[in-house]
Amino acid sequence: MDSFLRLNSIVLSTLLISACGSGSDTVENAPATGDFDISGAFIEESTVTVIPNMTDTDGLTNASYLYTWYADSTVVESNTSNAITLTTGQIGKAIRFEVSFSDDRGHSESFTSESNTVVMIANRAASGSFTITGDFIEESTVTVIPNMTDTDG
């Protein structure tokens, strides 16, 4: 009888393990797919906003997206949102972003955008005046001192 109980105990344990799984809850990741809607222009002083269009069979109900923006290969500090306002200092630089998130099964995912180069707003006219000293007569020195400002530098 004792061996019968041991055998039943082993069979019952085996059935419970089969029914509950192996104890390991590793599920292979089904990678997310999709792209991004980008609104705005890559022009200085403009804001560019990114909206992800992702699908993931593992689920994205609870996903929160973390953005990392780059100007050339340098991280744009203090900006983890889906929008960036481009500065004069970024003119000529390649701007790209990486978006990271975890799907509903906890798998880490990330996507990197293509680069876009920031261009300058159309040239803005310089403004100011000149200070002229001296007389416009023969053998005299005339000095012209510009007092100009130009937002383009």
C-alpha cells in the first residue's frame, strides 16, 4: 500500500506540474512593428512632435514611451518627451530620436528614427546704424563704426 501511495503521489505531482507549466514563465518576445507620425519641420525654432504607430501582439495597453533625442551623436539633455524645439545651435546637425518602451509582457523594445538635418529659418535682415566721424574733405580721415545686430549671427 505504501508504494501505491508513493506512485499516486508522483503521478499527481507530475499532472500538477504539467497543468501549471514548468515553473518558468518565459514567453518569447513578439517584436513590435510600426512607424511614427512626425509633425513639424526640422527648421530652427520649430517644434517637431512624434506619435508612435506601433502594434505588438504582446500588447501595448500599459506601454509608456521614453524618448531620447540626439543632435549628431550627442544626447539632447533633459528631453525625454515626444517633442523637441529646435535651436539655432542645432542648425546643420542631424537630429534623430530613439523610443524605448516595455510591452504588456514586460519585453523591452526600442526603435530609432532616421536622421533629419536642421536648417536655418530664411535669412533675417540685419539692423542697426553706423557712426561716422571725420569730415569728407580732401586729406581727412573718415572713420565708420558699425553698430549692427544680426539674429543669424
